[in-house]
Amino acid sequence: MMKKQTNSNRSEKIASKVQTLVAEILQRNFADDNLIGGVSLVGAESHGGMQFVKIFFYARDNVAETQKRLDEITKMVRFELAQKIDQKYVPEIRFVYDDTLERANRIEELLNNIDM
């Protein structure tokens, strides 16, 4: 007897698939864009019954400008995503900056400055 797949597993799979497809779209259509060309997609989360996917990105420089540019192209990316995804509905997507690396560096810096 097959185990029924839970919604969280399905959400994770959809988020991962959307992340992969969006990365391909960005690479193919926006590689020449100086801001978008330097973006790495580092994760994705699905929310609201898989109607909404938050895609986390990392950029070394110009984070605010990169966020603005990603916001500008979101509709185009979603249109391309609709052509590639095998779902009844195309989730809304939002790009969110992932500051994990900066936080990790800050923690390491603080730990290094502790007097022992």
C-alpha cells in the first residue's frame, strides 16, 4: 500500500521545482543583465496552499538594486514559468534576499572577539 504524500512534501517539491525553473529562466533570458547575472537562487518556500512561492536569492553587490530589478521582471518570469510548469495553477512568486551568509559572518566575528 502506497503512503499518501503529505501537503508539506508536495509544497516542498513544488517550491523546489519553481526555484529550478526560475533559475533556468533567469539564466536563459537575463544572463546579459548585470544585476540579474550575478544572482544565485538559494532556496524557495511554498505558502498559501502552494499559490505563492517565495524564492530566496543572494547577490554580492547592489542588493537593493537587484531586488528592485527582480521585482520589475517578476511578471515576465511568471509568464515564462507558466509555459514550463505542469500544474493547473502557476504560483505567484516573490524574490526575497537571503542574508544568511552575512548573519553567519557576523556571528563568526562576534565569536572571534570573545575574550577567553
